[in-house]
Amino acid sequence: MSRFRRTTLAAALTIATAALSTTVALPAPASAALPTAAVALGDSFVSGEGAGAYTSVVDANGVAQGFPGWTAPNSNAYFCHRSANASLHQAALPGIQARFNLACSGGQPHDIATASAARAKGRTVAAQLDQLRAVAQTNDIDLVLLGLGSNNSSFTFGNVAETCANRFIADAWTGWWEFWAYLNGPVEQKPCSDADLATAAQLSAATAETTAAVRQLLTTLDQVDADGQHRIVFQDYTNPLPLDLDPTFHSEDSRDDTRDKFRALGAERYAAGCPIHRASLLPGHHFSQNLGTLVKSTRDTLAAEFPAADLVYLNVQRAFDGARLCESPASPSGALATPIRLQDDPNGTFVTSLDGKDKIAIQRIANTCVTYFQTCQESWHPNATGHRVLGQCLAGAAATSARAVACVRAGNGTITVS
């Protein structure tokens, strides 16, 4: 064998040996995709207040709280009233594999980044962003339903509703010469005005407060969402009452609500779910419209700050058209909202009729709500059927290419989102 051939053969063997001894890097196995999730954040209109079927809620200490009894502190996490019937769970959301309701009845902008219990009348649950971070560890968040703004440090929906209903009841059962007071002082006997519900200054402060909280939410989502792709639906609020009551509820025993004392009419409207002056209805709708402006303003401001974010405003102010409380003679049957209902003491039995009750009994019943708010907090919220409608609204907002859509109920019950 020639020297050239021996050298070539040796070189070839050396190359082959080196190739065999070299570790070949194989492609890493692809990581399993996280399940896609939709999450609800905010207050009672998305938590499912009024829809029943409330589930246990994990409190700030990590303990699941089931129903604690009617006399338990209202701060108990259970009274967040997260419902299995909430719109998040009733919406058709193709591609979504898991759903998490992190909203809390009474929730405020404060509660987004800070534990609710850190403020007056808050509940013992962790900050909603902390709850969101926990979900994001095992889920890819694709959709967020946000209902925020109706409760804030300036005003709350519950206080607005209580003010107008209490004025009506006081007017119906007591004469102008009689002194009658709740635990928190005398109650006026006149309809609510716009300024009684929320002033321009209060609405401005609430808008700034809400915007700051949602800014924190967007920043957090950018940090924790698995693929960075998510849509946030900013849902506003629908009024449980119509612009005017059905004529059936205008007067009783020849007395309307402009007279001094009208107990029969008061009892009739309470039974139907709408203990309110007719003159309070228009200010109530102005309040709802102002909340819509607040939510849309929040969305628009943050869309400018986060141009890559997928933010959609969902207007639901007409989602209950034709099916509000006392909009038909059969109310509360067929309505999409819960009637005002009180208890005579915290025992779980709701008072459905005030017939034959004097002003002392009325005061006692009303004071149960003041002392044990959980006994009446479902009042004037979407019921399970109402949340089914709101679920249709959410489904439309989740699928739209528009940046703002309105959900409207037609006379025949058809829901359109456009």
C-alpha cells in the first residue's frame, strides 16, 4: 500500500471516529400549550350578583368560603357572590377552554391592585390582580371581561339604589308631619335628582380612579399572559328599571306618588320590584348613561396609551329593553333583573308583600338591610336570565372586529351586537 493511501485511510478513520464521538444536539420537545382562559374582573354586574348558584370563594387566607349564614359579616368572601350563572359562564366563547370568575360584588377600582379588605366595607379577598397572576401560571389568558366603575370612592350603585328606594318607601308610608328615621338618620321623601346620584365632580374622580386601576391591569397582563395576546372587554351597565313604569303601576286607590302617603301604591310597586318614584326614573337613566361614558372614556384613554392592546367597549345599556322591572303588568315575572327584596330579620325569608304593614314594621324591615347588607344585596341586579342575555352580549364583543359595540334587545327578545 502506498504512503499516500495509508495517510488518506488514517485521516478518514480519524474523521469517522471524531464524528462518532461528537454528541448530536436534538431539537428540544415543544412545551405543552397552556389551556386558553377567559377571566371576569370587577364588580357585581360581572360577578353574577342576582343570578343565584353562588360558588365558594377563596379568601385572602387561602380558605374557601361557602355560605356562612345570614348573620355573618358582610365582609366574608362568599358574599362576592360569584355565580355559576354569571354571563362569563353563559357566553359562547369558541376556543376558550377554561373560565375564571375573579369579580366581586361591590368591587371597586381599589380592589384591582389592593386587597379589598384594606378599605372600608371591603371583602376578605386578595387583590384581583394577585388572583389573575395565579390563573396566568397555568392558563393562557385570551379574554378578560371587565365590569368596573359603578362602585368607587365617590359613590356606589348600592348607595344610589338605596337612596331612591328609601325615599319612595318613606314617602309612601309616612305623612309630612311624621318623624320617621332609619338607623342612619331621617330619610327624605322626595324623588331623586341627578345630583343626588352622582355629581359631575364625582363622575370625573371616578373616571380617573377607574382608569388608573385598569392601567395597572393592562401592565400586569403584558407581564403574565403566556402569549401576550388577549382581548379586554369593557362592559358598562344596564338599568334594571324602565324610563317609565307600566300604567298599571302609576296609581292605586286614586293616589299617585306625588300625594302625601300612598301605602297601597307603595305596596304594589314593592311587590312588582320597583319601589321608586316615577320622577326618579329619568335621573336613574342619566346615571346609567354617565357610567357608560365613564367606561368608554376609560377604554379610549388606555387605547391611546397602549396602542397594541386589544380593547373593546361593550355598551349594554339597551340589553334589557322591554324586559325591565315594572315595564309590564306581570312584573317581576319576565323581567331580566331582580326585584328589590328585603328580609324582616336575617333568616333567608324574603318579604314579597308589604300589604298591611305599618311604618314601624317597614322601618324594621328596612333596617335589616342596613345591618345585614347581604340580605338585600341581590336587589336590582341582572338575574340568571339577564346574565344569559349579557352572555350573548359578551360573545358578540369577543368576536367583533370593532373597537366599540352596542348590545340591544329587540321587542321580540332578539339580541344584536353591532
